[in-house]
Amino acid sequence: MGRRSVASQVEEAKKHGMLHLIQYQLTHVPPELFLVGSSKSSSASSTSPGELATLVRLDLSFNQLEGLQAIPDAIGSLVELRELYVNNNPSLKQLPSTLVHCTKLQVLDASSSALNALPQELGRLQHLRVINIEDTPLQRRWEVKGHLLRRNEDDDPLIFSFENSDNNAQPASTTIGSPNKVVPTPCQQILRKLRRKDEREQLKLELYDLLRDKTYRLERHDNSVEASAVLRKAIHSVLKLFPQATEVRSLLRNAERLFPQKFSIQVFEKLDAARVRREFDVLRTATERKKRAADLELKIRNLYFDRIDPTTVEGMVHQIYDHLPELADIKFLIKYAPRLFPKEARQVNGAQIQRDVVALQQQFERERAAAVDKLLIAVKTLYSDTEPESVRTLVSSVAALFKVR
């Protein structure tokens, strides 16, 4: 179909807000959608953004969209857009990040394309209910990495309908195998992945801005451009060792304590990311121990209430810490304090508490082993025709999901 046919479709879309350009052999989105001004003498209609800003549905499926600007950044001007179909474009590899400005977008179908990435900014779209990336390199890669649950042949497809346009409606979840097992829909899984990535990138930018502008003030550096590039590369290297957003936030709060005090290109080119991680872990453990010390002090006060001199509690905590250096043991002590502390405060002794902690932990281990043995006997009876080693492996994997207490 020729350009005149596309132009007539654009003109028609002004009336009802829906533009269908299916099987037009398009390699890029027609510029008529975004051109400013109007000229009747031109061979193709030119529209101002206001004329198509009310477009609610855009269908570009079954075309040949290809290249970085196949879908231009200007698509973000379609602020009323609710449905976008770019499926069955075999050469389409990416979508513009400006789709984040289409804040009312509810359906995005990019299935059966060469899509290998999604803009992380899409995670900010609050009304997005359907993301279809079925039969794309991105879907296959994310399934291998575990970002998307692998689908069985009997599962619903990766596209979901919604019954109404209630802005407050929550995306539905599906159940697999059991009605009590709620599994996020593919759309929910994708949005979760994108939001995590977006949050991480925002934190990365905050860290870069903090170090560049406040800590090191690189605008004063003799070669600020090179210095900024070296800093950015160093941050990228460090953050590879901080996979969790909570860790990055903590790194951000303690950046001035963990990064070198003074900036030089030579120092940051050789920055040891592993050292930063080690120092972060030491700092985090020390901070956690301080928090647990406060928890332990409060626990002791509650246990003995009016039967203890408040001025002795802090020294009591220090004595216990001297004998329980491991944070896990302190947490265990706080959890089982009524069983581990003596009846009278004057009887509190760090060495004895340490022995009692070890004894109780060993008791729990014995109880757990006994429970697992009983489970193994029951399962062997249930699956008498199964190899014993297979049954043992099954029981071990199941038991790992439970605690005795």
C-alpha cells in the first residue's frame, strides 16, 4: 500500500482515536503521526501533535520495522495512548524509552519480533496490564535466567485481557497446580524485573552524582571529562558486587567512608572493587551488631524488669558479646532469651550463656535430624517402589524448606 493510503488512515484516526497500519511493509513509523504544522499542498498529510495526541490505539503489527528510529522518540507525545501493537515485526529489536510518557498505556504487544530488551522506564507505568513478549529473544533469555517462569504447553499464553479499565484494579495472578499457589502473571514478572532495574539505575546515578559533585567536586578537576568517565567506570565495576538494591542504598549512605578520600585518575583506574565490598561487609556487620546490642539490652531489661540495676545492663551486654562474636549466635540468643538467661540477673555470665547457646543449638539439630528420619521412613513407605537414594534426595530437598521450630 502506498503513502496516500497511510495518510488517509492517519486522517481517519483523528476522528475515532484508533490507527491501524497492519501489513503496510513499514520500516519505520510514518512521520505524519508527529510532524508539526499542517500543509494541504504536501503529498502527505502533516499533523500537529495536538491532532493525534488523543490517539488511544496504535497497531503497527505485521510490518518490517527496523533500526534505532523505527519507532521514534516522539511516540512519547501520544499521551492518551492505551494500546500499542508492534507484534510480528521480525527485525524490531528495541522500543524507545520515551514510551514512559504514555502514562495511560495498558497493553503492549511486541510478540514474534526480534525484541532483545525493554526500556527499564516501562516499570513506572502504573496502568500497564499486558506485556506480550512471547516468541522473542528477550523472552527466551529471561526464561533461562529465571526472570520469567517457564511456560508449559497447557499454560495460558503470555497475553492477558482485562475486563475493565479500572485504574485501581490490580493485575491478576494465575494459579498453577494448586489453587493455593499464586503465581504472578508474565506481565507482573516483567514489570517487577523492569522496576528493579530502574531502581538500580537510579541509585547508580545518585551514587555517581554524589561522588562527582559533592565528594570529589570533579568540575574543578584539570580534566573533568576524563575524570568523570573514570569515576563512572569504577562505580560500574563496584556495583557488580552489589546485586541487591538494599545494598546499593547502604553503599550510597556510606560512600564517603568506603571510597578513597581523595580522587585521582590513577587511583580510580586501579580501584579494587573487591576491597570496597569487603569493607562494606565489615561495616554492615558492625552496624548490625550495634543494632542487636540495643535489642539485647532491651530484652534483658524486659526479662528482669524491676529486678535489675539498669546501670549494669550495658556491661552485661558487653560481657555476652565477648563470648558470642558471631552475629547469628546473638540473634539466636535474643530469639530464645527466656530459655537461655538465668532466673536472676546477678547469675548472668557470658561464658555460661555461650555454653547454653551451643547446647540449645545442638538440641535443635538433634530434634531436626530425628524429624527428618521419621519423614524419610514415612516417605519410603509411601513410595516403596522408588529407589531409596531418590527418596532420600526428595526428603532432603523438602526438609530444607522447613524448620523444626
